[in-house]
Amino acid sequence: MLSRLLVIILAVPLLIYILLSGEVTFLIFNMVVILIALHEFYTILKNKGNIVYYKTGLLLGIFLPIFIYYREDISFFFRYLKLMNKDNITFDVGGFIVFSTLIIATMQILSSKIKNSTNELMLTLFGIIYIPLFSSYMISIREGLHNGRILLLYTFFSIWAADTFAYIVGMLIGGKIFKKRLSEKISPKKSIEGFFGGILGVFIISLFFEHIYNFLVNLLSYFKILTYVEKIDTIIISQNIVKLFILSILIAIFSVLGDLFESKFKREFGVKDSGTILMGHGGFLDRFDSALFVLPIVYYFVKYFI
């Protein structure tokens, strides 16, 4: 219990600072999360007898956030390698997945790999899509949307609110209204009442996020921790109550789905936690499982509907 509390006290303020701070710090944070979470994912597979292209997957995964961060023009990378002199090259995620598939397929052919080759290819590629690609939506939100830093912070606060309110409501009235559990086989403790509590929690955070953000910025500025402050635009977060409520529902739904998906994966391979690096909180994949599903949803909802 003490170790879990210590992680929260240290990790949450650090995460807030990273999400709102400078460019290099934020990019390095993305790369670290991807590297450790992908390592945990591949390790679970390998420990249960599955073969994956571990080093290749990690290498491709670690380059993905860099390319997405500089997606408007990655020509500097090719010029550095002296491959081409084109002035501007826009990064194509689809092309990256195709390129990754071709690399792994070529490695299998050169090694005359036949047994379990399809399984090996698909598991390695799935790891790249599930963790590096989904996690890189942190970059897409922060760098590609108006008020991106604030929206990214709002996303994580919403995920925490969904988890916290779901837990509290589940503890108080879970199973008393709905006898059926949310997903009996995957996570028997998750209740339908808790799920609705999660939606309520996200909606409450959404309504008051402007005040929460201003308080955090004033606090960090007072201690001279934060030098750059992005002014909040209430149009993005709280002006349209209907869209805000829809977004709250979506965040709550995909936060639970992300958590259940990782729980299903761990049950399938017989592990309790993805790792031990965060002590009582498990591994990085355990802590970012909900975010992996929520980040793309927030990005596309805000981009096309707000």
C-alpha cells in the first residue's frame, strides 16, 4: 500500500509536468513508455513459448513516435542517411506498417522460417500497432490539435476520474442494481454500476477541468516549475454540454475496454501484472492500458466533431 501511494505521489506530478512542458522531454517520455510497455508485452508472449521478433519490434516501435512527432517533414532523417535530397517528406503511418511487415517477412524468408512464421509475424506487428501506434496519439493530440497540451492533460485526468469513480461506485453499490457483472470471465470485480460511475466521474471532471487546469498552472508557475503556459480555450472543453457528455461516455467506455483488453491478454497468458517496475502498480502496460484505447478516440472526436 505504501509503495503504491509513493508511486502516485511521485508519478502524477511528474506526468503533469511532462505533458505540459517542453518538446524533447515529452518526446523522450513517449519513447520510454513505448519501449518499456512493448518490452513487457513481448516478454509475456516469449515466456509462454511464443516467438516474436523482439529486437526488431522494439527498434521499429521506438522510431514510430519520432516519425509521428516530426510527421510534417521527416526529410532530415533521410538526408542524414544520405538516401535522398527531397525537400519535404510527410510521414505516412500506413506506409510505416507496410514497411514493418515487409522487413519481418523478409527476415523470415532469409532464415527459411516456416514453422509458426505467421503467428510470429502477426504477434510482432500487433505489438507495434497496439502499443507504439496507439501510444503515439499522445503526440497527435498535443502537437496536432488546438490547445493540444491541455486536451492531453484533460484526457489523462478523465481516465483517472473514470477509474476512480468506477472503483468507488462499484465498492458502494456494485451488484445491488445490476446482478450481472460487466465482464464476468475477464474481470469479475467490474460492475455495471461502477461503469456508470465512471461516466459520471469523467463528466464532472470535464465540467470543472478549466478550474483544475488553472489551479495546476498557477501552482507550477508559482514554484517556477513551468515556464510555458498554454491558455485554456473553454470552447474546446466545456462550451457544448451535449458533445461534452458524449465525449465523457466515449472516454468511460474505451477506458474500460482498454483495461479489459489488457486483462484478457494477461488471463490468456496466465500473468497477474505486465511487469514490476512500478511496484504495487505493476508495469507500464498496466498503467497505460486504458490510455491506449482512449487516446485515439479523443483525438478523432475532437478533430472531427469539436
